[in-house]
Amino acid sequence: MKRKHIIILIVVVSIGLIIFKLAVNKSKLNEKENPKENTAVVKIPVKVATVKEQLQEINLIKTGSLAPFKEAKVLSTVGGTIVQLKFNLGDYVHEGQILAVMDTKLTQLDLQKAQTNATKLRHDLQTYTELLEGQAATREKVNEIRQNYTDAENQVNQLKKQIADASVKAPTSGTISAKMLEQGVFANAGAELGTVVNLSQVKVQLKLTENEVYQAKMGQSVKITTDVYQGQVFNGKITFISPQADETHNYLVEIIADNKDGSLLRSGTFVYADFSRKTKQNILLIPREALTESIKDASVYVVEHNIVHQKPIKTGIEMNNLIQVISGLNAGEVVVTSGQINLKEGSPVSVSK
């Protein structure tokens, strides 16, 4: 009996050892398949600078874009087939010049009928007026014929105007910048045939801040320059200052400048407007090396609780390796000036002295 118990005990112990060995092997396999992650956070060393607000005396020079002095659409005032189209892209036209002629054959026929009817009614009116004087006709009949004659004359005048309007004239002098339809096609009344751009003068449109707008006056002379014609100055005058700010608290200003035949400025060109005066302004400044992109698409990394966040910004003037921040940052924020190449949104950092 004892021997039987010993054998059972040996079997149980053996099974227990086998189970323990299998569990140890499984644990080792799991460790190989799922190695423990390194929980240590690697902080990227960076150098930083604080966004500062400084009072600076700066020249009032603003960038703006050119718009045509005048831009007008060439519209057909009557519907019909375009029998003549007398302009091409790039042609210079004068105000009042005939640019297109619409088909008026049907209108001419209507005019002939209307003129015949008006002539008959005029004769009838003359006849019945004489009869009325001899008391051979009633005044009501004469008044009826007079009204019909007036309506016929109005119809004749309307048809004559339609025929005159069939000759489409240039609304202003300038260059044809767009041609929408071709000769021989049908155009509805009001259809756009082309566009005339007048560049004898140019209009500069720009925005001034609240501090700057009170430095500008109506009629004030402004020097216009552009990178396209370096060294050349186009003289302009302020013709409009918006009385109301937009949603960004900026004010629209328009300047009219004379154009030059030999150095023609074109619509859409970026220019610099020099108001020839200095103004003191509180501006935000950061080091130039804080920018992660070009000035046109500028952005910076801002450090908050040792974590960086990338923010797009709008930049202004440069001075002594510093650059003005127009929008996107506030005074007191901390920006990365060195080490940006290793950063991405949300990267942990350590600030180096």
C-alpha cells in the first residue's frame, strides 16, 4: 500500500515539474516576442529666445499690389449674332471705339414696319384733326389716333436705339485683356465680349494699421518702387483712406500713381509704398534663426511645458538679425532658435543654456 502511495506521489511531482518547466519556457518565449518597451523619454536639446515687444522708430514703407486704374467689361446690349468683332487680345482701344457689331436684320425689318405705321397714323391724325375743325369727327376719335401715333413714334425710337446699340463701343480707353466670344457666334443681351484694362495710371492697394493710418493724409505724395524696375520711382498720391477698419483692424488705402510707357507697370505686381515719414511703434521681435520656413511661409516652434508646438506666423520688417512678427505670437512666448531640424509637433525638449 505504501508503495502505491509513493508511486502516485512521484507521478504528481513529475507532472508538477513538467507544468512548471512549460510555464517558464512560455514566459521566455513571450519576452522574446514582446520585449519590454523602453519607457525613458528622450528630450531633444534646444536653444530658445523669448518673444519681446519693443518700441521702434521705423520708416513707414508698406507692400501692396497694383490694380488697373480702370477695368471695364465689354457687354452686348442687344441679343444677336456677332457679325463683326473688331478687336483681339492685346489691342489698344479708345473710349467710344466700335468693338463689335451685332446682326440687326430683323430689327431693321421691324423698324420699317414701325415707320410705315407711324407715317400712316400721322396722316390719319392730320385728316381727323381737319375733320374735327369742320365738326365731321369727334374729339375722342382724334385723341385715340393721337395716342396711337405717339405709341408708334416711341416704338420707332426704341427700334432705332436697338440698332444703334448693336454697335458695341469701348467703355474706356485701354488694352484688351480678355476676349470671351468669337465672330459668328450668338450672344445674348448682356453677354460679356471682352475686358478693357486702362493702365495709363495704376492703383496701389494696401493695408495700414491703426497707428499707421493716422500718419496718412488724403492727397499725400507717396513714392512707389518695385523689384521689377530697381532704382525707378513712380510718383503717386493717396486718393482713398477707408473710414472703417476690417476684421483685423487694418484700414484699406488706395494710391493712384502715374505709369510710364517705357517701364509699364502691370496689374498684380507687388510694389513698395514709401510714405516718406517715420513712425514709432511697439512691435514684436524674434531672432531670424527661429524661423523654420521661408519668410513667405514662416513658422516657429513654441515651447510650452517642455513640449514644442509649431505655429505659423506672419512676418514684417527685418533689423539687426531680428524679424518683426505681425501675427501668430504674443509677447513672452518662448520660441526655439536652434535644434529645429530634430523637432516635430509635440516633441519633448530640454532647454540648453
